[in-house]
Amino acid sequence: MAKNAKVQKSVYDEVCAYISKQKLLPIPVQTLNEEVEATRYFGGDLKEFIVAAKSLGAKSIFVETLYLEDDEFYYDSGIDDEEYLAMNGADPSCCCCCGDDCKCGCKEDKKSKKAKVEEDDEDGIWLEPEDLDGLDLTLLKPEMAKFMDRVGESCGVRLTVPGVDHLEIEIFADWYDEFAEMVDEASEIIEEDPVGALEDMQAAFEAAEKEALEAEKAAKAADKAKGVKKIAAHPPKSSKK
């Protein structure tokens, strides 16, 4: 590497340098338990956040590095299992082991669900966005795949003014904003038409598998051709009698 090569600063370094220039101390932190925090998310930009921090009498700011994680490439409806069961009329606390004198209504729920499934089989596939949780969003937005190499890389920072109620803002690198926009677009496709999105994802998956298979066949054929040429170029020497 050349001596005069410029070292590119991360968004973390740039933000910390800016905070220091404002005569505030940036303090690196990690969130250990988000559930016990009373957080207020700041609606302005970084400069406005600094003004707000000063007006609150802050003498330091927590700075937490954020990283791109691999699960961000998969659809997340934001609905957990219990919420999903509740939305579909099921009681998550029910043990489903009632006898003939069931009083909780779980058997009626099963009957109604069975009727619903039979109805869906006649009318076509019926899906909710939650049913597609965990599916690969790159099947809808193939251009997202270019960010796979950045998994584990710092994509931004979370700034927090400590106090009884925390004031918080998140600052992201430009490339992550581009990635997040693609995630939102793919998620909207699923939420607008889950069935159509699933069909498109299945088609993309099958096309990718077919392309990979053809590439594998082509590679084997090329290797075989090379082997034939090698034998032809170096025939065995004839033995002398």
C-alpha cells in the first residue's frame, strides 16, 4: 500500500469526531437489554440531535456500532408466534389436550380451521404476509445479493443521550440506506400480494437452480474436453522391440 494512501474513515469514526468537536464525549456502548429501556427516538438530523443533547445538559453521548446482519435478507412481518395465533383465532395458552367435554372451544376452532382449509383448497391458495416470514428477499430483489459480502460490516451507529428517558437517534452509511430501501420494497411486495410474491419467489428459486445446474454441466463438459485434449497431446510412447 502506498504511504500516501488515504484511509477511509467509517461512519462511526466520522460521527465520533463530530461529537468531539462539539465538546461532548462519545462513549462506546452496547445494548444489553432493550426491554428495560425508556427510549425516546429523535426525529431530526445529527446536528439537531447535538443541539437537543446540549439543551438537556448532556456531558457525554453513548455511541453504539450497528452491523449488517444476515437475517436482514429475510422477510420479517414483525409478528411473533403468539400474535399470529391470536390473529387467527387460536388461544396460545391452550394445551389442546381436552377430552370430550371440552369447554375452551379449541375443538370448535379446529373444526372451523379445517373448514377454512377445505374452502381455501377450492378457491385457491390463501396466504397472509406472516406466512412468508423467513423467506429470502433476494428472490424478489436480486440486486440485494450484492450486499451479502457486507454482512458483519459496520453499517451505522446508534447515539443515545443517557438519562431517565433516553434520547436516541440512528445514523446509517449511505450504502445501508440503499439496502434498507430494497428491503422495504421487497416487503411491500409481499404485504400487497403474498400469493403473487410467493409465486414469483418460487419461480426465481427454480430459475436459479436451473442456472446453477446448467453451469455445473458446462463446467463438467469443459473439464472432460480438457482431459481429452491432454490425452491426445501426450500419447503413450511406443516400446522398442
